[in-house]
Amino acid sequence: MSVEVVTFGCRLNAAESEVIRREAQRAGFTDTVIVNTCAVTAEAVRQARQAIRSLRRRRPDAKIIVTGCAAQTEPQTFAAMPETDRVLGNGEKLSATGWARARAAFDVAGSSKAIVNDIMAVKQTAPHLVDAFAGRARAFVQVQNGCDHRCTFCIIPFGRGNSRSVPIGAVVEDMRRLVANGYCEIVLTGVDITSYGADLPGAPRLGTLVRQILKHVPALKRLRLSSIDSVEADRELLNAIAGEPRLMPHLHLSLQSGDDLIVKRMKRRHDRAHAIAFCGALRRLRPDIVFGADLIAGFPTESDDMFRRSLDLVEECGLTYLHVFPFSPRPHTPAARMPQVDRAIVKERAQRLRERGALALKHHFEREVGARRRVLIESRDAGRTEFFAPVRLAGSAEPGRIVECTISGHDGAQLLAA
């Protein structure tokens, strides 16, 4: 049987899962399930452990290998699970050498279950040259990995290492190949993509990368960015957003909170005024742009008034899509040692944020009724607009194509096309 990859977490993980599958197959793995984990919350780790137990019941004879951020930060947690055969770190999961080591370990009696090295020792990110993404209408290109910042709540730098970038030429070549293979939309992914280029000769910025892609890959119809940090957005990137119609008018922002003291305790580099001003400035540059955002509910020391400022930020920034995280203390992070908010209050605040997000999304849907939109088809009767809004089609179309349609209504969860 072939190699199956079960993916948790972000778009970067989704992109890397294709590389993982390829390298595992090249190393000779068969009848193998690889779980590519996420470590951003305790719930993500719990879900991974639950999936591993379920996979063992479903595939009793398969090899189960655990990799990803949670495997890097908590290798012994997964190595101790009887359902797990091997644990492979983030520094090894994308390389032929790492998978060769994992394959050889099965032939050595008594070898360690965990093959996890120091992620901080990794200094470069190589292009992965993926030709296709199984079951996906859009492609993903990793342009950056790791993070040099140390937000007090975040464990990801300890799972990904420090920031490192893929050279522009390699990114462009990757994009050309994917477009030639039929992809109309490509998403640039990374851990902190607005830090792109600081480690490269000449220190090019993300805006330069975007401009070079659009210039040298003229057949690319849609370019999309994953989550960005507004304080790192460079002038050339803003100019590209304003003047490049192939760069999609949807940005997902890493905001986390609407209260200045909480943002400071998170060790973020923006404040409330900056977030509001940034969204306003981009709307002046491109009036149709829509914003999503990550927001954390119940960060340590968060009072009711502090939380209300996060609720109010949804309207003040004009946010459309919210990704809400109930605060989850992660091991060895400063926030885990701060005075914690009661878990029932954390959950209640997260629910209120989600409700506010649902209302904002409904208002966006209502404004879309009657508009003509170009929809990337993801399944035969569903896709997403330029603004990343989900759409249900009246008929069917081939996945991967872009079709033009009129928005006739919505059902609260998705737009409906005539």
C-alpha cells in the first residue's frame, strides 16, 4: 500500500505534506501513515494523539510515523505512545537523508523511536519542487520557514527554528512549474512570510518577491498570501496590493488582541492604533480588500475590559474572517507562567469572539449579493471567490478552473451562486 499523510494545522504544513509523502516513498516506505502534527495549541496536540490511536485501530499492520511541530517540541510524548513506530523531527521530515535514517532504523533492533535533532541548528530552507498537491485545487509554495521573534505565547519557533528564506529564483521556478501543471492559484506560505529575505544576499523584502513572481510568471492567474505581520509589511508589498489585480484582495493578519497592554505582554510589535491604521491605509489603496485575523481569547491577565477591546477591534479594523484561539498555555513559554484566566471564562470569550466573527462574515456575504465574482472551483459545486469567500454553485464545474458567476444569496455559511 502507498504512503498516507494526515495533516494538522497551517497551510505550511499542507504544503510540506506533499514533500513528506514524496520523500517517504523514495525512501522505500509502503503501508505507512505519517501524521504531520501542529503544536500551536494543546488542543492541536490532543487531536493528533487521538488521530494516532484511531489510525492504529484502523490500520493495525501499517507503520505509523509522527512528524511536524508537535513531534519536534514534544518528541517523547509521541515516542511513548505504543501506537507510534517512529517520531521524525521538523529538521528531518523534508529531506531524503531524514527519511533514509528513519527507514534504516526499522532494520536495527532497539533503535530509538525518535529521530529529532536541534531545529535551531538548521540555517537554510531549500526549495521543495512539488509538482502537484493531491486533492487540492490551489497550490502552495513555501518561501520561508521559522521565526526570529519570541512572542510570549508561541511555541512555534521551538518547532520551526529561526527564520530562513528560499531564494527568489528558486521560488519563481517553482511557481512556473506549478502553473505549467495547471494551477490557476498559488498561495505563498511560511511561518512569518513578511520577514522574508532578511537572511538572503541583498535582503530582498516580500514585496520584491511578489513583484518578481508576477513579472516572471505571467501565466499565473491568482497569487495569494498566507498570514502576514502588518508591522513588517514593506512599501513595495503595499504597492503590489494596490496595483496588481492578480494579487488577491484578501489578507490574513496576525493581530492576536485588541488591547495594548495584552499585546505588550504578548511581546507583539504592533499596537491597537497601528492595526486600525494599517487596515484603513490598505482600504484606501484597494477599496475592495477584505481582512481576516488571528485573535486569542483569554490571554493571561486579560480583564473584561481588555477582552471588549478585542471584540471592538473586529468592527474598527473591518475584519471579515476570524481565526479564534482560546488561550492555551504551551510548555516553556513565558505566558504559561503568567496569571491564568479561568478556563470557563476563556471558552466563553472565545465563543463571543466567534459569534462576532460570524456576524461580520454575514454582513460581508450580504454585501456580496448581486456581485459578479470569479470563483476558483475546489470541488465540483463549490469554490472560493477572489476574497476567499466560500461559494456553492448552482451547477458543477471542473475543480481547479476559475469560473465567473453572479452571487444570488447566502445561507450564513457560504455564498450561493446563480
